[in-house]
Amino acid sequence: MSRMGGRPSEPEVEWKPRTTLGIMVASGKISSMEQIFENGMRIQESEIVKHLLPDIKTQVVSVEIVQKQTDAGELTRFNALVAIGNEAGWFGIGKGKASQMRNAIDKATNASYLNVIPVKLGCGSWECRCQQSHSVPFKVQGRGGSVTIELIPGPRGLGIVAGENIRNLLKLAGLKDCWSRSFGSTNTMSSTAKAIFSALRSTFITG
């Protein structure tokens, strides 16, 4: 089964940093996500992202039931895919597997925090040229499995021209206007999400 939607906030637990980067963030020596990526540091604690991006949102993209026949009987496991973003240039996806749905979602959520990336926003549309950060700065393409996603800059007011699932993920990253083209079976959300992640990451890699 598949669903898109936010999750209710959970009670805050006091964060006790376990890594050097975590200690630097908690002490205030590093105060932004930009500093982390500019210095090529690796994020190993989800709390780092939560601390620096307090307005980050999570969306459960899909939860699939996987059943396997074993000597002890039928084994049921859940595969979850979760996306995170602050709707302003930060985005991540993560996958998690567990025998219980809640645990699978929690694992996927934690993985998405560790996979967060910066998204370069801009106005690459020849129809607009407003210099505001509402679209992608240039055409980008990403691939995940058999799915390929192409994002093309759009003028202000266009909106995101894409299917609902793709549109929701792009909004989470901060895009407001763009054209999109997709190739392959976009109903396979794991591949589609990877393709979107790849396309958004290339806004920096190729730019």
C-alpha cells in the first residue's frame, strides 16, 4: 500500500550527541547545515538535522507489505519509504524494513535525516527571469531504477506540472514552479523517489 502525508510530532527527548559533529552542533560551533556541507562533513545523527532545521517536515511516501514463506510459517515484513524537507532547499529520502509498520517507518525516517541534501533553487525559465528562488536554476535529470525524472525550470505562477506523488515530493524540497517529464513506471514509488532525489542533488553537482 502507498500513502502520502505528514506524521504527528512526537515528544522531544533530550539529545546527547554521540559524534564529534553532533557535539560541535550542540555547542554552537556549527550553526547551519550549509557549514556541514561546505566542509564535507558526514551526518551520522538525525538530531543534527532536527536541531539545525527545526521546521523540517516528514512524509510517509509508501509502506509495502512483503510476505515470505519460511520453515516456521509465513513471515510478514514492512518496507517503508519516507521523505523529509523544509520546503526551502533541503530534502532527503530514506528506506526502512521491520516486522512492524511503525518500526519500519521510524527506521526510514531516521535514514532520511542522514541522507538529507541541499537543493539549489532559482529561476532558470526564459519566460520569467525574476531572479527568485521558486524553481530549478536549469534543467536537471535523475534516475532511480527504471524511472527517469526530468525537471525543467518554469515561470512563476505555473505551479508544479507533475503527478500528485511527484508534486508532493518537489514541494517538500522547496520547488513552487516547474515542468516535469517522467519515463518508466512512476507507480513504483521507491524508484520514483530515488529519481527525484538524484535530479535535485544534481542542481548542485552540475551547477
